[in-house]
Amino acid sequence: MSGLTPLLTSGYENISHGFVCAMSERWHEETSNFHLRVGEMAITIDDVACLLGIPITERLLPNRELTCEEGLETMQVELLFTAEAAAKEMTKQGVAHVSFGVLKRRYEELLNRCNQLLEPDTQEEQDERAQVRLACIKAFLFLLLGWTIFFGKNSKNINLLWLLALQDMDVLDNWSWGGMGLDFLYEQLSLTSDSSVTSCGGYMTLLVVIFIFLLFYLLDCKCIVVCIILMLI
């Protein structure tokens, strides 16, 4: 329903760290382009659709920071955190973010509880199963988003803002996941213009577009050189 299934099989293990650094240095916030020797180039929304296969139309969630109060409420309502556990995590993070470690443990707790309620005996257990199952699905999707298109530069936590897009499970396919992911990548690349920033967030798989272009460009140049040499011979 979410359209996020392709993210389960995509990754950027083979993307060179040096390549990412080089591309970050060539990013210009004013034009939202990479300024290369062969000209300017950008990652487009169509590139996102072709590479990731996730939805690129429909609604966009405003990229902003939630208040700690909003974060506390979101953790309790959507992921069934206790007020104490949510407050402890919020105090530790200092902002409306949750660490991957805490989120992963919460997902495992919810999944274990779901397994315990596979055959509910009472109406109360049936209601609890429905509630826990929904929270478990949201925790899984939230982890998937945090590890892919909304991967932060510190690689330790995820903004609870993106959990808001999972509030209503009936309209998951109404979100432009590709559009929001591309916008997040652009924002992260722009942050690298600050000399104090030492890392870059966003989904680096999308940089494959630039890599493929440069690869074919270099191959074409080599072919031209070979043709000239053959002509001279």
C-alpha cells in the first residue's frame, strides 16, 4: 500500500565514499545542480522514479522540526511508547528525533507481542492485537524510511516528522515518497557548504545517476580518441 517495497532491495554499498565527497564539493545550493567539468547536472524526480520505483506524485510533507511536545505525543500514539520511555528518549536526543537503536527495539517488542496475540481469546485481546499490529507496521516502515530516503548525516537517529506520514494507513499511497526523499537529499547536500559539516545525509543511491552519466561520458571520449587514432593509422 505504501509503495515503498522497492526500498527493501535497494542500497548503496558500492558507492565510493570518495565519490560522495567529490560530488558534495561540486554541489551548488543556488542552482540545485552539480557543477561538473562537462557541465551542470541535477538529479530529477524522474531519476528517482527510475532508480527506486517509489511514488513521486501526490502530497508532500513540509520539511520541518517537530517540537518536543509533538514528538512525545507522536511516539506514544503511533508507536505505543509509554510516556516515561518517550520522555526519556526525547531528553536524550534533545530534539524530536528517535535513535535507530530504540526504534529497532520497539519494533521487536511490538512484533513479539503480535506473535503472542496470534490467537486472541477475548475481545480485549483482539482489540489489543489490532492496535499493536498497526504500531508494529508503522515501526517497520519508519525504520525503512530512516535507513533509506530520510537517512540523516549523523546516521544515529531519525526525525519523528516522517512518522506523521504514516498516521493514516489508508492513504499511504497518497504521499510523494520520491519527491520528499529528493528534497531531503538536496537539503543535506546544501548543508555540506558549511565547513563545519563533516558528513552528508540523504539517500546516496540517487548519486548513481551522476556516476552512470560520467561513466558513459568517459567511455564516449575514449571511443572518440580510438576513432581518431584509427583514422590517423
